[in-house]
Amino acid sequence: MEFDPLSRLIIISNRVSAPKGSDSGAQGGLAVALASALREYKGMWFGWSGDQTDEYTGQITFQRNDGVTTATVDLEEQDIDEYYNGYANRTLWPLFHYRVDLAEYEREFAGGYQRVNERFADTVQPLIEEDDAVWIQDYHLFPLGEELRKRGATNRLGFFLHIPWPPRRLLSILPEAQALVRSLFAYDVIGFHTEEWLQSFCDYATAELGAHMEGDDLVLDDRRVRVMACPIGIDAKEFAGLATSTRGRLAFRQMRDAAVGRDMIVGVDRLDYSKGLEERFLGYERFLTEHPEERKEVTLLQIAPPSRATVGSYQKIRSNLEGLAGRINGAYADIDWVPIRYVNQGYPRDVLAGIYRAAKIGLVTPLRDGMNLVAKEYVAAQNPEDPGVLILSRFAGAACQLTDAVLINPYSAEEMSDAIMLALRMPREERIERWTKMMDVITRQDIGWWRKTFTDALMGPAVETEAQTEP
Ligand code: ADQ
């Protein structure tokens, strides 16, 4: 299929991040990538405004910013409780991150989730024109494609999942699992970050629903879905540039000054139980116990801005971590040294890039992660002549691409301790060799590549115009 120049791209996600100009603060790479897709294909970006209203009216606020049109709606309190805080973040998120112990199954959550997806479908359907392609993002909106089809949409519909897809036996715990997977056959293309997540999805669909593979397509009755692994990336060149920008260099110097000759280890994560922060602190403590001679030679900076603060499990992890950091500092700190600096705020991307560059070790140890962009950002920010070492969890999607990181099992404090020692002692030539290979992958499969790979599959490659093909 070829790209029809009349096709627009409609992106739908839970929240909409409007481009905020050049000083984009903590705006993530995903928002930038989706905005650039929208500039190329025109179209618009639809989703929740993040605001609450007394009663859902479906009234849309349109804004045009930096070449991108956004269309947002407000949600009712009950919608936010049941759909966003409930089913999305208390049911699906923990289960899809293998945390069966934290997942809650309430009929109200499932009902609210379905209701909001139906409301989104009712509201967005009149905006979709015949030739548009629609690209739906992430686990908040699994059933939206089916709801659009029920309302008569015949458009190309794509879906990308940003989190892991759990193994079949795990997913079977979800009371609505079968209906949820069946609803995904409304899409034409479904993308995952890794082959592992893709295989788990196909495994469920074939074993539980009786679907079968035909080449790269999964077929169920009269529906055919192209399934693909398409790892998300970052804008590696831009991020490398940020690390040496004025503010990046300033942050780099501040960090080096604060470290007073010690080797800095850095962790940067949303405060989320999937990121393995408690295990990270325990692994670092193990290192301090096993290597007393190294104690004052290193310092761990953990940056973890709070997220989803109204969900109980997130409040719990926050207080657990504060307790753990306090205990470790209490046990090991001296008048001239603290082992852990634990900071709960977000930083602009250029400052973050400078911080990464100042760190000898990037410690990225999620217990389960769809991809993990921090790992890629850490690599992109390094000085090519004297790069730091990435210690990466085998259970992050990024481990499939960054095989030259020091890969560890984040549940093992011993492995983490050994990896920190290995990284601190790693000769410069080896650091350069590993970094070069990782940077090569990150540059080739960057955010533009991810976006193009998916939109090509959904809409067909853009047709070169005559002007472009002329010699
Ligand atoms: P997240 O779980 O949010 O994303 P991640 O991929 O690491 O995880 O992205 C986090 C982003 O937030 C990074 O760009 C990082 O720089 C930024 N960030 C984190 N802490 C910050 C701070 N203190 N200040 C400023 N910025 C900060 C989900 C999935 C991931 C998947 C992405 C994209 O869980 O697995 O990689 O979507 O698909």
C-alpha cells in the first residue's frame, strides 16, 4: 500500500503533550516524536487535557502550537478514578509489569475504563475523515480501535504498546483478558518494543483465542493484524548536543564539583515500583558492605520525581525508599561523605544530559520495563573519549538492543555489587568499545526511525514527489 498524500494522521493518547518551543523543559522524546509525525502528515493529536470537569460533555478544546493541532477533553472525577487511577494504573500497569501482587480487579475500574474509551470514540469519531490513519498509543486505550469500528470507522487503525506484554499465564489472571485481546483485532497494525513482548501477545492470541500466524500477520476469523517489534528510540544527536550545551556543561561542572573527585553513579527514574529502586539501593548497599575500601570513593545520585501520587502503591514505594535511603546513609555516612543523594524532582533535559555525562556509571535497573529511554539518554550524553559505563537490567526492553551494556539481574544484590565494581575498574579502551557499539545502535534506531517504521507500516511509505525525484 502506498501513502496517499491526502491521508492525515490522527494520534490518540491518554494525555496530550503540546510542543512547548525550544526550551522544552522535561518534555519527553515521545512527545517530540509524535509532534514531528504530525507536522509531516498534518492531522491532530487527541486526548485528555489532564483537567477535571463536573460532567463529561465531550467539548473539545483545539489548540495550534508549533505546527501541531491538539484536541483535548476534560474528564469527570469518576472517570479519572476508575479509568486512569483505577483500571489503567491499578490493574493493567502492575499486571503488565508482572506485579500480580499489586494488581486490583474491581468491576468499577473495568466499567470506567470501557466508558472512557467509548466516550473518546464518540468524541473523536466526527473529527476523523475518510482517508485519515489513526495511531492509538498505549495501555489506557486498548479498546478504542474496536469502539471506533463499532461507530463505522473503516480507516487504517494502528496501536503501539509502550509497556511490556505479559506472558500468557500471567495475562490469564485478568478477568477481561480474552475480550481485551479480541478487541485488539480491530487494529491493522500493532507495535511492541521487543520480540519478547510481541511473542507473548501472539502466544496468547493463538492459544486462547485460536488465532494463527500468516507471515507477519496474526489472523482471527475475518480480521488480519500486522504485528511488529519496533523499539522506540531517542533523538540521539540532539541529546548528545544537550550534554555539551551551555546549561548541560554547567550542570556537568556542578556535578563534578559536588563529587570532589569521587566517582558518581546516577539513577534517573519516575518514582515507580517497576523501576527497581529499592533493589537498586540494596544492591548499592551490598557494594558498600563488600568493598569497604571503596566507600568514600563513590556516591550515588538517585533522581526520582514522584508520579501517580494518588495511587496507594506509589505512596508506599515513596515512603519505603525514603526509609531505605535514610537507613543506608545513617549506617555508612561520615562527616565528609554521604553514600546516597536522593532527589525527588524533575530537571530540564539539558541539565539532565549534563548530569548523565558527569556520572561514571549509569545505573538503570528496572524489574520490568517496556523499553527504558533513560538507558539510551545516558549513553547519548557520554563523552566519546572517556565514556561512562551503563549497568542495565536484563528485564528492560532496552537490553535487547544495548547488549554491550553490563547486563545484570536487578533482583540480585550480588550481581549489582559485582557490576558496580567491574564498571569502576573498566579500562578506558573497553569503555570506549562498548560505548561505540551502543551509540551506533542508538543513532541508527533513533526516535525518527521508530516513528517512520511504524507509520510506514500503517500508512505505507511516503511517496516521493516529482520534485524530490528530479536529479
Ligand atoms: P517511562 O516509564 O516513563 O515510559 P522511560 O522510558 O525511562 O520510562 O522514560 C522516562 C522519561 O522521563 C525519560 O525521557 C527521562 O529522561 C524522563 N525523566 C525521568 N526522570 C526525570 C527527571 N527527574 N527530570 C526530567 N526528566 C526525567 C514508558 C515505558 C518505558 C518506555 C517509554 C517510551 O514505561 O518502558 O521506554 O514509555 O515508550
